[in-house]
Amino acid sequence: MCQRLKRAIDDLAENPRPSQSKRLETPAIEPELRRLRLDRWRVVYAISEEESTIDVLAVRKRPPYDYGDLTTLIETIQ
């Protein structure tokens, strides 16, 4: 699974919005937050069009991960 996660994260450089990703509902902020689901794993990442960057904020297993720390993750990139 580690290799699959690494490959999926690497692929975000070419396609930051793959079909299996989902935009996370957050207040209208820049950058755009998305999550990528791979089996029981979630990759939470931010896309900044202005800076042309993708920041991986978290790679977590679900359950128990419930996105309750999104505010804290947002603060790490601002």
C-alpha cells in the first residue's frame, strides 16, 4: 500500500484533480483543499493555483480519521 500511496501522491503533480479525488467543503479560501481516497487511506492536500503548488497535508487511515482537524491543517499552509 505504501508504494501505491506514493505513486498516487506523485501523480498529483501531473493531475491535481483526479476523478477519484473530492473537493473538501471549506470556507471560500485559497488554496483549494481536496482528498484522495485509496482503500482505507485518505490523502488530504491543497492546490494553490497562484503558486502552482500542491501541498500534502495529511495521509491518514479511515476509520478513525474524520477530518475533524481540517482547521488545523489549513493553518499550517497559511
